[in-house]
Amino acid sequence: MAVTRTLPTASSAFSQQIDRIIKSHSLRGSEALCKLLCYLAKQSLENPEAPLKEYQIATEVFGRNDFDPQSDSSIRVQAGRLRVKLAEYYATEGANDSIVVKVPKGSYHLLFETRPIASNQQPLPSREEPLPAAAEAGVPARWRVAGTALTLSLVISLVALVVVLWGHKRADASIASIHDVQPPTGPLADFWRPFTQATEQPWVIYSNAAFVGRPETGMRYYNARQDGKATLYDHYTGVGEVLAIHSLDEVFSGLGRHLRVKRGSLFTLDDARNTNLIFIGSPSENLSLLDIPGTEEFVFQRAASGARKGDLEIANKHPKSGEEESYLASPSNAPLVEDYAVIGFVPGVTPDRFVMILAGTTTFGTEAAVEFASQPESVQKILAQIPASSSRMKPFEALVHVKIARGVPIESELVGLRLR
């Protein structure tokens, strides 16, 4: 279904701003979020006094006539993703826009805020525009472009992470009061119960790979063989990881619980002994995964031979009929249109602890793995293959195929599942 580009609203300026955001790089390829933004804008401008309910949004935007807001957090998750995308837009392309659009916590009515623009202020270059020729004259062009892209990605990640943490602090207290009376039910509640029933809040450990070099002179992954004395930088993470954290935070808020977030380089074995863990990102970047029991059926490793030798792959240790022995993302010299990801629920380092691993071979695969584990319909596909138990969900490993368009995961499919 095509996204409607024109809104019959009471304010042409606000309407034009919505249209500008929809056509931006930040929302390009996110049809569901475009539809949601159009609908929220139309309702907010035409019926500002009428309350906007989750059931109304679910049925009129996504055609979910069976939607139950008490057990299904998918609308809150989508609203959270829209908040992050808006933050990304205003950190880059919309940095100089005179109208700022926000989705406030606890409401689905949009806020339109105007801000003055200085007459001598120049628009920021978009992510596809090169730097001016005079900039950084002594630095090779390819390094300048790569440095600019990396810096912009970092800014986007930091802004999005601030949105996540701020939203986490302002979680809707009414949700918790509802769950105090009636525990949440449904696929998401069943899937995440080992983590929501524990006394301690789970730790979310996200990847932050080690780099050497600087954005303005060229950066690359740390190589222990040749970079033993180089200065390490471990404060970068992928955009997919940041969006994944936000999606998880929305899910747990809908289930009446909260999360604690820590980057992988700060992980300790005491964390593994004292609480349940959720790892975001593969062992190639989330190195802390190497210190604890991980997946055994779908394993991240470097391809040992063939045309893709050295590339990160997911090795299928015991292929079934119709399955491959190895799964890789699109080659680095071609557009990224597919990836593979693992969703693994495995025992922790002690009998009473559990670990959830959500990781792709790229940052977009990681984002897709978390989205898969955040949607009732996709989670149900996993639960359907796990024998019913009166106590806890059985450990498993699932392999997911991800389709990507313009840096956005648009479709995910369950490829295989193994019980532990």
C-alpha cells in the first residue's frame, strides 16, 4: 500500500513539514512509520481535542481488528521507533528546520513547535552530499567522506540513545499499575517471561567494537596483531543497536518492567552471575559474548575458505534438509540487501540465570533480530515450535533471514530453529 503524501490539514506549514520528514532519508523505506506519522499528524491537526487511543491506531492504521492493548505493545513500540526516527531526522537533515515535530511520551497527539532560524544560518549537508572541496585540504577525499559518514552516524546514535534513556526514565506509570492488578498476557509476555519475572532488572549489553584511528584521518577495526600499542576507541556503536535498545525498552515498558543498559566493554562476569542478560550484537563486535556460554547450533565465525573468506558468517552446525551450511550478508562490494541474524535463548553461567542473544552479521541484522523479538506475530512463530511448558520457556536458537532496503530492515523470515 502506498503511503499518502498529502494531508488535508488545517495548517499548510505543519502539513508541509510532515511531507518533508516522510521524504527524508531517515524515514525512507519505513512505510509503516510513514503511515503512522501521516495518521497522527492528520488526527492531531484536524481533531486536536479528541483522544487518540492505541486500539484506534491499530485498527485504522495497521488493520489490526483483533488488537488488545492490554497484552499487545506493538503500537507503543512503533511510536517509540517513530520518536527515534524523528530525533535522527532533526539531528541531520532537519537540523535547520523551523518546525519541530515531536511525539510526546504518554500521548499520540503530535506536538508542532516553531523555532527561529538565523538569517546567516546555512543548511547542513545531507548524508549523501560530499563535503566542500576546500574542507580538510590535506586529507584524502575518501577519508573525509568516510569520516563524515562515521561522525554523522555517531551523532545519530547518541541522539537516539538520549531519546531512549529519557523515555526510559519517563515510562508510563499507569502501565505498571495495570499490570499490578492483571499480569500481561500474550506472545510477548510468554516470550520474555524469564526476564520479566526475575527480581532484578535484566542488563542489556550492547556491542561497541574497538577502533583505531580518528574519523578525520581514517578509522578501522582494531587488529591485535598490528595495533598492540595503538590508542583504542571503544565508544562507537551501530545505529541498529541503538534502535534495538529503544525497541526493547518499549516492549519491557509495555510488560511493566524496566531495563538496565551497559556497553559491552564494561561487562563483567559478576553481571552474568547476578542477573539475566540480553546481548545486542554479534561476538565479532560484542566481545563480551566470548566470555559466556553462547549459541551452539547457529554460530558466528569468519568464513575459512571460498570467495567470502574472512567475512563474518553464521555457521549452521547441523544443517537440516533444505538448509545451508553457512549464511552471509550481502558482499561488502555490493548494496546491502540481505542479512542473517540469530535469536538465541540459552542458559546463563549459573543454573538460575538466562541469556538472550539478538545479533545479526551487520548492525541492520541486529536491529531486525530485536524487532522480530518485539512483535507478537513473529514471536508467536518461535513459540509455536517450542513444546509447551508449565514452568519456563525452553532454551532455543533461531535463525532469521532479513531483507534490507536503504539501510532499513523491511522484512524478516524465520529460517530455522533448534531446541537446546
